Amino acid sequence: MRLPPRSAARLLPPPAGAALLLLPRWAAARAPGQLENKTKGRIEKQICQVVLDHFEKQYTTELGDAWTRVRDVLTYPLCWQYAILLNKFSQSAELETTLPARGYHPAFPRSLPYLPASFKCYIRRAPGRFPAQKHQAGKLKEYYLLNAASLLPVLALEVKDGEDVLDLCAAPGGKSVAILQCACPGQFHCNENDDLRSTWLKQTIESFIPDPFINLIMITKMDGTQIGDLKPELYDKVLVDAPCSNDRSWLFSSDIQQATLRLIQRKKLSSLQFQLLRSAIKALRPGGSLVYSTCTLSKAENSDVINLVLNSCSDVMPVDISELATAVSQEFAFLSGMQKHELLVLPEKGRAWGPMYVAKLKKISSV
């Protein structure tokens, strides 16, 4: 999942087509000055009206009443929450002691179907962001800041020591780092086709993983849609965190023309996502598992893509992940009515995680 960058102060009036930041009802009800104290010294990003209008039309239809609650969170970054994923390769006893004192608690219960002891993530109900650590060559970071929902695909994948793993669309690298917190794969192939994002991926890996393990990681810039043909049936587990409509960042597009172009190109994303999934299935060994994820609410990029794969590929079957959703339901809000092999995290006040769609498939012997 791609988190939007921190907002920069905007000294000029918003561009045509941008709307002033909307305050949800629960924020507007606060006492005067309470909100001002939090925003003092910075000017908030502007909402792109073109994107908001598009989302209003689409998501009112797809999500019904839930869209109002989701919109209140997505359009108000001050209520966004960030999780802290600890780095087992650079453990800090002091940090782990400090977090509970600052209101943080473990994000995931021990009752999860899969939760390695080495995987430690902390969250708190209050919004705000823990101080980020800068990249320093030769020095490992102690933690990774991210949207807690982006860890659900990793937990659904259930990687075990010695398994061969492919992260098909790996940048910026948060899920790759999370996988390595869980287990030590036999082979770990991290792929990112885009040059700039591939550089970002390499820097992330260097910031969190020590040299002996880095040497076991293969980082490539291959076309993800072709990997299945080039490396057939080589992997036990494949993660497809697909390029998608990033609802959080798109809402704050500063360039109206770019935003309009994105919305036009959005219709083509499902075709790319389907091709990536077909490639991932080819790369899987029979009996291997695949997790597909996006950070969008769009049904066309989520359930529709998975349904198309299930209807057109005879060598995959859905895997029930409802137990995972049930186990984390106290900290995450989900869209009701989903199939057992999929879940959709909806951002809500106090549980401002997501959007995040997750689906799991298993490869069987071809008929």
C-alpha cells in the first residue's frame, strides 16, 4: 500500500478544480481552538474536487451508507493513523518499552491463524504519526511507519522458513520488509518494473535488512506480466500488491490535469491487474498460495478482477481468510457481504486503516 507524502505548506490559493479541505461532522463538532491547535503552523492539503466528485458517484453506489464514514476519514488527514512495525534486525528494547507509555499497543492479537513471534507491530487509537527515521547508509532503521492494513496481505500469505517467495510489485518495500520479519525464505525475489520505484525499493531493503540477508534477496526490474513465463512454477508463495487507484493520495492531487488523466486511465488498471495475476499463477508451484492486494475501494480493481481470474483459470481456487478478518475485527473495519476468500478494510474514525483489499488463492494441478 502507498502512503501519501506528508503535506507541504501551500502558500498560494488552491488551483481551479480543488476544494477546501472538508471537515467531517465529528471534527466540526469539536470545541473552537481544539482543531486550530493541531493545525497551527501548517496549511492543510487541498482536496481535488474532480477526484472527489468521481469517488462520490462510484462509491456511493458500491459502498452505500458506509461511504459517508469512509469519506470523512479519507478527506481529513489529521485523523489518519500510522502503525509502527519493529525491525527484528535492529531491535531496541528501549523503544518497545516506550511505545506502551505513549499509548501504543500490539496491532494484532495472538489468536491470529498466523502471527510469528518475531513480527511486532504497534498502533494506537489516537491519530498522529511517530517520528520517522531518515535513511543512513550502513545503519539499520529500528521501525517502519505504515498503514496497519497493508500488513494484512503479508499475514494472509503465511510465509514459512525456507519457502521460495516472489513479491511481484514490491516497491516501496514495506511488505517485503514485513515478510522478512515473519520468516527467512529460501529464495526471496523482489520485483519492481519502474526505475524510480525500484531505486526506492533498494533503499528500503538496505535500511532494514542486514548484509547477510540482503545477499539472499534478488531484486529485479522485470515486467511483472512476463515473470510467470520466464520463471514458471518456481515459487511457493507470491504476493501481488498490484498497481491501483490509490484513493488516499488521488484525493489530494495538486495537478487537476493529472488527476483527470488518472481517472481516465483508471479503467485500464483492471486489465493490467488481471495480467499480473495470470503471471503470478504461472510462477506458482502447484499447491502454492497467492495473495492479491490493492489500496483502493474500487470493486472493478478488487472483486471483479479476482472473479475474472477464478472464472478463467482452472488451476486456482479461493482460500478462506474469514478467520483472519474475524481475529482483527476489533482494530479494523470491514465491508460486509464479501466472499470468504476476500476482505476490504474500510477507514473509519478511530480505526483509520485502509483502504486495503486482500484476496487469497491457491494453485492446484491443471485439469
